[in-house]
Amino acid sequence: MAHGNEREGDVWGGGQPSGWAVGGVAFAGAIMVTIGAFQAIAGLTAILNDDFFVVTRNYTFDLDVTAWGWIHLILGIVIAVAGVSLFAGKTWAVWVALTLAILSAIANFFFIPYYPFWAIVIIALDIWVIWALTRPGAVTV
């Protein structure tokens, strides 16, 4: 029975999470592993072949392509580990995954001039992960 502001089945009420919520976290874990793989591939590409990514002229955030490669490689590995941890049911993984999805979206925003389509796809997947993990019932606190 719910007391005060708590509702049965609500994230903040401590009820059992719904099947939709559990599915959302599993979905987020799968997407996190996918994003991690994509980030790592893009990172390795930038590290191994500096000429693959070409930046547009007069871009404000002109960073060395190899530096972007290392950022994406490290971020990709950490994101994939967070995704696997979501599957393992680790409570800390939810908050880490949210933080990493935000960081990944920001990093890819700055990567748009180097590879626009790829960066926008990753940003969309990051937003999807954020949505899946912040749905009511997805996370019990």
C-alpha cells in the first residue's frame, strides 16, 4: 500500500519495476555496448589513419584527429563496459551509463565536422539510452 507521495510501482515509491522498465534497461545496455563498439572503431580509425577524417575549414574546435581518436577509443571502451555492467544488474552502472551517454553525445557533437552522419547517429543512440534509463520504473533508488 502506498503512503504519502509514494505510488505503487513508481520509481521513487520502491515498488517492483515493470517488465517495460526492465526491458528498457536491457535495451540501454545493448545500445551502450553498440555505441562503445562504434566509438572504439571510430577511434581506431582516427589513430591508425590520420587522413581518413577531414575537418571542414574554420572549425572552432579544431583538434588533432589522433587526439579525437584516443578520446573516442577510451570513451568507447568505458561505454561498452558500462553497458555490460547494466546487463549484470549493477546499480552503479545506471548512473555511470547516464553520465557516459551524456559525455558521448557531447564528444560527438564536437566530432560532427569530421564525420557528420556518424556523429549524429551516435548522438541519437546516446539520447535513446538516456531516455531508456530515465523512464519511470527503469531505475530503483
